[in-house]
Amino acid sequence: MDQSVAIQDSLQGSENCMIAVQCDVLLGDITESRLLGLVQSAKDHAIFIYNHRRMAITADDVCLEDMVPICLDFAIVEVSSPEELALVGADTRVRVSYKEESLELVLPFGSHSRLFLAEVIRAWSDVCKFPSQEAKFEWISKYRTATKSQGLVKQALAPLGTTLNKLNQHRKTDKLSDKKKGSLEGQKSSNSGTHITRAHYDPESQGISSREDRDDLVRSSSHTPSNKAHILAMPQFGLRDNLIRCELLKNEELYIYREHFSFFLGTYNVNGQAPKESLHPWLSCTLDPPDMYCVGFQELDLSKEAFFFNDTPKELEWTKAVSEALHPDAKYALVKLVRLVGIMLLFYVKKEHAQFISDVEAESVGTGIMGRMGNKGAVAIRFRFHNSDICVINSHLAAHVEEYERRNQDYKDICSRLLFRQADPTQTPLNIMKHDVVLWIGDLNYRISELDVNNVKDLISKKDFEMLHTYDQLKRQIDQEAVFVGFVEGDIAFQPTYKYDTGSDTWDTSEKCRVPAWCDRILWRGKEIKQQHYQSHMTLKTSDHKPVSSMLVIGIKRVNAESYKKTFEEIVRNLDKMENECIPSATLSKREFHFEKVKYMEHQAKTLSIFNDGQVPCQFEFIQKPNEATYCKPWLTANPHKGFIAQGSSADIDFEVFVNRSTAPELNSGKQKMEDILVLHLERGKDYFISVTGSYLPSCYSTPIHVLCRLREPIQDMSQEALHELVVTSGNENSESIEKPLDIPKELWMMVDHLFRNAIKQEDIFQQPGLRSEFAEIRDCLDTGMADSLSGSNHSVAEALLLFLDALPEPVVPYAFYQQCLESCSNASQCEKIISTLPQCHRNVFNYLAAFLRELLRNSPSNRLDVTIIGTIFASLLLRSPTKQDLAEKRKAREFFQHFLVQGSSS
């Protein structure tokens, strides 16, 4: 829930709540929850502190206590100890100072807290850069009169209330007792296995008491490892802290023990139905209540509105049905919900475990047509439970018996594209496999091959599931290591879960009479995982699928406080010994990399090996060159771009090249070449310079329409100089040319003509994706002219056409006409008038495509297309917004284009 909405609702005038975060305020022995909002008024910023209800949605749910102006009397310092910083998953402890007093806050571990702190630091840095322009904050006065209580800031900051005086007295007592206790108190024993209490820390001696002291800290370019107050302006940890963290992770077997928890996993393809029966037989089928629930749905809503606009009332209906059916012997909290069209994942925990869940993130990936449509794809939630990182994926892969290669491709796309941001935004995002435990559920859609429907049903009637399983596509693909390498699936001892007549246990009696299959599956990857059951639930009859469940007992990592303390101290002692012995150094396997024949949307990679030949561990990072925003060109990536190498060890870095619609136009035209110099920096060591070059093969993809209309030969037969000249001259319709331009690009004609001849009645055309390997063949054919006809399936050619339109640097309806089209969307004659004014080549392409699509719609009984589907898909490509489209603009664009799809259109 975005609680900044509640704060914004409470504000007056032009003030804006940029971001909000919930935190704990430390008041001596008391910890109280508060809501912080970073509020902006013109160039001024202040932190507003609110009392709040548990889920703050409107202004009625929050009560303003007071405000902290971000001015020259303000400072914010991280006071987490090195031990806390070293332990992954620890909350962030900060001190907010104003004039002579301070307040300690604990922000939950996660990227949102880091983002809040980064925005505060940015506002504070701007103040410190221009001290002569200090604001008076007169706008705050209207809020001071509106506060309903004495307030934390009034108590704690100015003019010094009793609560903070008590807190300061409490700290003095702590300071005296700390001197007697020693340097390390160890881990919290009451609540968490992941948090370390602060080492004896003198908040008064470390406090920032004057403006001069704060300015020194702001200007400081580095912070020594002995600093106990870590300045938040340096969100990445120093070398020493990172080395401690890495050594702790490497030696975690010395202080980690495992405790077992039960995870209920459920998957259900509901075929677009609303809940019609209790889910209790499925979700409460175990004797004991599970510790966690991960419940996935597919085909939640099959309506066009859900498909195109990701909007459905069924999300709430099914969430309510799940909540009501959870095990009655425990109370559960909904931690996270994520949905992509009809793919939804719900994550619940027992309420007593909620405090040990942190770093929750959710992501989604569409693998439908063009790799973006969300009718197929995956949603995922990652989180940390105690000291284990867990990722749960719910996916819906490509349908149809023969499409197992497409399902394999979907799986690989999900694995490569599903990335979770980290708390430190400078760190490389986490992929699925960077977790201790991966749980994968969903309608994977793998079928049973090589047996007809009668043979399959015969084996089912004999309950010979072991023999039937040998014909299962997923089992065969796993055995061939094509997908799910390292994953485990339990023995299947239940009959296939697809396809039934809705409302019954009868196999499909429709005209298609589909072969039964185990479409709905549950797999896992990780250590110390045991499956207690794996079963289907035949009593539920809402859908043409049956739900499936599995109970897994997982060994979760927890920290032994005493062992952790000993390991930490040993690591620190060893680092102290070698800290000043010598500077880091490394040997690189090579300094020059060249990529041959780079093609549009075709990935290439080469590996750099770095060997640490020094006497100490080293930290590396690719750094920006002067006057450049990033460390490399946008077509290049170094993975990972930063990291650590132990003494005597090596690390591999993949240089990955990928040219897409953003980077291709200037490479096609010759304005840019594939050349870059990367700077590899060793912390406390030297810089290494690495050359990366490539030879790019120009493509019709991402080449402007007016240029393609001037090309009578394949684009790769043109020299780079001739192409560049063509780009410069062809944009001017009045420029003299020896040859008359083509009416439409020949590449566009080849794709549309192929579809007109072969796919006019193809079922689900423009809705089902093709294969990437076939797209590569189609692209090469268009770019080289080596073949007279296109290869690949109709679906691959259709997707290649959509990708072609999507890649045009200037859309078919140029950006300059976009707003005018939206404003005229309800007037058919006005829409036609706008199209008549387009540049000639753009107008020809628009009318040619509209005529082809009208012909497709005449065959809608066979291809199952309608005006809404075609209008939505093609409007988003032909009538693209120069900025991100909102929902209203998408609907207007569809309305505009639908005028040209009705039979008898004059265009």
C-alpha cells in the first residue's frame, strides 16, 4: 500500500509528499511506530512525522505530530554498527538531528527504505551546496497550528521536550554500562535471528553538534572503516564492510543452524470463472496449519479488458475466496499480492512469522506476443525469511501440444528477464537463481505426447501413472536438461489435471476432445527440502483444470548469536592483520573484445576473467568516464559490473551485447559505431582500460519508413556510407531522386503478403507468439534477400510484423499527429482527414495495413479475431505516444483506429 497517498490527502495548498515510509521510533526503552513523509514545497523539503492507523489510505488514517525542516540545522546519519551492516537483511538504524537534539529511527530493510533515505539525502545535499540560500520554512507554520498533540518533534527537537531528555539520559546510562560490558553485545535474543544489537556506541560523542561538523561530513569523500556513524550519502558500503560481509557469507556454516517450516504451494487455472465453491478442500487439506501459503492462479480473467488493460474485478473475488479458505487453526497475514493480467500470486504467512519476513519484492514478465503481452508469462515474489532468501514464481506458459519448444523458450525468458532490485540500487538486480530456495508453480502447459486420447485414458483408468509419466513432455525436457535444471518435482500419483468439462469430473467431450495432461505442476530448487504431499483436488469443479497442492518442509537458515560473534571477530582480526600490507592487484585475461556480425535482437556474450594476484581481497567496479552518465554504451552490459575477489581467486565477467529498438536506429544509419572503452577500477588499486568493439549488420528493423521506401535492394547489400547518405536525404520529400520511392517498404510487403496467403484463417493469429529462432530466420531473410519467401510458422511471421512496426523510430502515424488523433477519436470523418495529411509513405503503409486487417476480420469465424483485439494490438503500434501512454490514451487510440477496421472504410 502506497501510504504517501494518505499523507498527500492531508496536505494543504501546493505541498507534495514525494515518498513515505513506515518506521519505528526509539524512545528510550519504548519503540513506537510512525509514518514519515518527505514533503516538498517549491525548493524546500521537510520530514513530516505522523501517528497512523495500520493501513493508512486517506487523511483520516494519519495524524500529524510535527515536522523536521531539512535545512542547515538538519543532519541524518546511519548509526548501524559494522556488525549490523555486515549481516544481510538487517534493518537500517538512523539518527535525525536538528539543532542540538536528535531522534533515532529504525527503517525496515528493503529498497523502499533506501529510496526514502536517498531522497532525503538529495534534499539535504542541495541545502548544503547553497548555504547562502537557506529557506525560512514559513509554509510549515500552518501545519504547526494544526497538530493535535505535543508531537515528537516538539518534544524532541525544538524546544526539547521531556521525552528526548529522558532518551538522552537513558543513552548516558547506556554509555556508562557499555564501558563495563565490553565491545560487542551480540545478537538480539528476543525477536529476530537476523539483527545484531549495536556495539557499544556513544551517540553523544558521535553526534553532529554543529553546522561546521556537518559540512565536514558532507564534503568528506571517504569514510574510514572505524567510523561508527555511516553517512547515508554513501549508500554503498566501504571496502572493509563489504569484505566483512562477503567473508561472513562465505563462512556462514560456522554460525548458521536450520529450523524447519512448512510451505503450502497451490496452483489453479480457473479458466476465467468466478469462485463458485469453497476452496477449503484445496487450501485446508493438511492436518496441521502451514507456516506459509503461496497460492497461484492462471486465467483469472479471460476478458479483453483484462488482457489489454490489466484490469479485473476477479482479483478481489479470488483473493477473498482464498482468505476464507486458509487453515482455520491459525491466523494468517497477506504479505504480498502480484498480478499480471490473469496470472496472480498470493503470499500469506502465519501472523507470528510476519516479523521475520523482510526485503519483499514482486515482479512480473510477459511472454505473450512480442514478449510483452501478459496473457502468458510469470509473476514472482521474493523475500527473506530469517536468513534464507526465497523466490516464488507462478507462471503460465505457451499452450498447445506441439508448442513444447515455445514453452521452453518461455521458461528461459522468465529466468533471464525476471529481476528483483536490491536495497542498494548500485547493486546488480537479483535473478531467480540467486536465492537459497526457489519454488515454481503454475500451469506449465506441458502435455502428453505420442499417445492418442484412448491410450492415455486407458493408462489413467489403470492408475499406471508411472508409465504415463514417461510420455510427459516436461519430464522429457527436464531429462534432456532443456529446462528446470537443478529443480526437483515430486512423484506424480494423481491423474492428469486437464482437461475436464466444467462443473464435472468428465474428460473433455468437446469437438477437440483434448488429450488429458498434467499441465499444472509444482517444482522446487534448494537444500533441505522435503515434500510431504503432492496431489490434485478433484472435488473442485469450477474450472476445466483441477487445482494442485504440495506441502514442502524447508530448512530455513537462522543465526546462532554466540557463533556469529566469534566468526565476526575472527574475520575482523584477520582483516586488521593484512589491511595495510599491500594494495590490491589483478591480472586480466584480455583487454580487447570484438563481437563479429552483431544482429538486431540477437544476444552475444564474451567472458573476461579477473585473477586476484595480490595479497589481499579486492573489490572491483566498472566506473563512469568523465561526462558520461553510465559506465558503458546502452548496447553493452558487464555482468556483474561490480564485485569482490578473494585472494588467489578469480571472477568471470560476461560482456553482453544486445541491440534493440532503442539502440538500433543510430547503428543502422552509421551515426554510431560499436565502440566503447570500459574503465575497470580496483578499490585502493589501479584502473584498467578495456576496449569493446563490434561489427553491426544493419537491419530493416529500426530503420525509418521513408528510408526503407528508398531501398530497392536488401539493406545489408548497402555500404554504410550509402545508408548514411540515404538517411540524410530521404527525409525530404522534395529532394531530387533518380528513382521514385516504393509505395511501401518491400520488407513490410513480404510479411503481409505471406500472412495474406497463408494465415488469413489461422486461429489465434496475432495473439500467439512465435519462436525466437524463427524470428531470426525471418529477420535475416528480410535483411539479406537470400530467400524469396519467408520461413517459419504463421505465428512467427505475425510476431515479426508486430516487432517491425514496434521498432520503427517514427511510428506509422508520426508523433506530431498523435495528440490530434486522440482529440478526434470519436469522429470517423475527422480521423480519415488526419490520415490523408500524413507523409505519403506513412499514409500508404497505414492504408495498406488497414486493408489487410479488414480482410482478416472477414475471416473472424476461423481466426477468432474481432475489432477490439485487432484495434487494441495495432493501435498501440501504429499510433504510439512520444511518452508513456495512460489507460485513457490507450482507449482513445483504439477508438481512433477502429474507424478504419469497419467494412467499407474509404481509406
